Amino acid sequence: MTAAALALLVAAGAALQDRRFEVPVTLFYDEQDLSGAVVSRLALQSVVLAMEYFNSLPSGHMFVPSRESDLNVYDAIDRAVERGSAAVVGGINAPFSSLLADAARRRGIPFISLASGPLLQRADDLVFRPRPDNGARVLGRAAKEAGVTSYSVIATGFYANHTQSFAHGFGSAFGASPVGTTLLAGDLKKHMDEFDKISLRADAALLILPDWLAAVTVRELRLRRPDMPIYASDWAVSHRTPLLAGELGEEMLTASCTAPEWDDPDLGFPAFVRRTYTAHIPRMILAMGYDTVAMLDAAVRRAGSAAPKAVAAALKELDSVTTVGGPVPVDENGDMRTKPRLFSMKSGRWERIEAGPEEGAEGGR
């Protein structure tokens, strides 16, 4: 290729790049996350990485993320609108989620929430979720089918709504209430006697804890009962949990809405992340970020615009989103109906369990 031809090719590529319209997206970070659940920050990092990946693909638009964090959520949404954002993406533990939904509705800007469970349930809101199911029922069914007869809940004292909804989902699928509930707060040393009692009174434990606290707890329980089944909420999913729990964390179970196709080591998005940055974010969280951007990308393509009201209308019209593994249905409330599946901690990593109970996402809002 001659130098002149190469110059023409570069110029043509630049012209095509210039014709792509920008899609500003505001990411709402929770600076006041009292739980210490790193999964919330990793999920938003995965969203940014997925935007970069989608920007590398042929498209008529490109995503431009910006950061927002403010306890006054109405002011935060106002600033997102003022900077021309097409949508707001909120973290798993974004505070005042109901206020975020109300503020988004008032300003006509869609809010894509990474939170799971029965929160944000108004049918007329502008909230859309790639992960509505928290996997609690799948874990409860797994415990029942494993022959567990009793369990204790160990939870953090923060974010009571998340704790209560996860415990309720697990218990309803298991068919019984826990024999006890322990809230961890302050100095962990004062809870050591509680760990002794839990190991004696229950067959298994359900941990609704952030990753580092879940790792400490599973170590303490397994030192007392090496064979004790441990079930953990999605808060425990991070790259740190296997490192902190070590061998005592082996066989701890959790659930994630991550399709089997994500297990391919050469899958495009994880390979892109590995080549460009690092591979410390578990694929279960990368999948969440990818599906979030896939949902927004489908809406922008349908709308042909980055105007928030047009994007919100397009999100409401989606009946499915094509992601890794094929199309995923979107229900009348704007939630992707992904299936939660079981994962186990094995040899320092989270691995899928091929055999085991699977359910569709929990009922609509």
C-alpha cells in the first residue's frame, strides 16, 4: 500500500469516526457505601470497560461515561441532565434507590440500576435492570436439595432492605425460616462466641455479607465445622474472596446470572479486558457490566439518538436484549429476565456448577 493510499484510508477512518454521535452516560457511585461491598465498585468498573469494548466495535455511536456522586440525589440527576446524559447507571449499593428512581422520572432520564431484588418496583418508573434476580431462591433450593435441614443467617447491619429480601428469597425456596440471625457490626472478636453457637445449632449458614467479611466468617465457621455448607449472597463475589478465604472457603456457594458461554476463555469482552488491563474482575461481574451496556446499546440503536427521553422510550419498547449466549427477554417492567445459576469457590476461583437447580428470574414487579 502506498503512502498516499494509507493516508486516504486513515482520513476515511477519521471521517467515519467523526460521524459517530456521542452518548453521554452518568455513572452514579456510592461514596457512602457503609457495607464495604467491593462488588458495587467492580460492577461500575465493568460498565466502563464494556463501554470501551462496545466503542471498539462498528457502530453509529460511542459511549462517553462521566462520574457523579452526591448524597443529594436530585442535584446529581439535575447535573446529569445538564451535561446531556442519555442515561444514569447506578451501583448495586447506590443509596436512596427509590429517590434516584423518583428523580429520574421527574427529569425524564432513564436510570439503569445494577441493584437486584424487589426494590424499585413502580411499574411507571424509568428504571431498567439487567440483573433483577439476586439468586437467593436458587441458593435456597440448592440447600434444600442438598439435604440441609436448618440454617443460620449471618448478615451485615447495613442495607436492611437487601438483607431482608435476600433472606426472604432463600427461606421461601428452602421452605423454612433460619434458626437464628446474627448481625455483624463493630469488633469481630466479640462475635466469636456467636460463631461457636452457629456451628452447633445449624446445618448450614447463609452469609449476606460483603466479600472481606464473608471470607473472615467462612474461615471462622469452617475452623469449627470443616464440612459446614456455606451459601453466600452476590455481595461476596469478588476477586478478593478466594484470596482471603483460602482453602477454608472451598465449596462455598453463590448464584450469578452468568450464561455458560461466559466460560469460554477466548470470549471477546473478557479477552479485551485481559489484553488491555488486568483480569482481576471475576467474569460474573464482567457479565453484569456487559449486559448493562448491551441493554443501553440496544436502546440507543432503536432510538437513533442520545436524547434521554428517546432512549427511555426505546428501553420501554425492548422485548429482548442480545448478549453473550443469545437474546434475553425483557419483561413489561423493563427488566432483563436472566437465569441465576450456581457457582462454587474452587481452587481459588469461582467456578460454575453444571448440575443443580436453575430458575428463571423472580416474579415481576
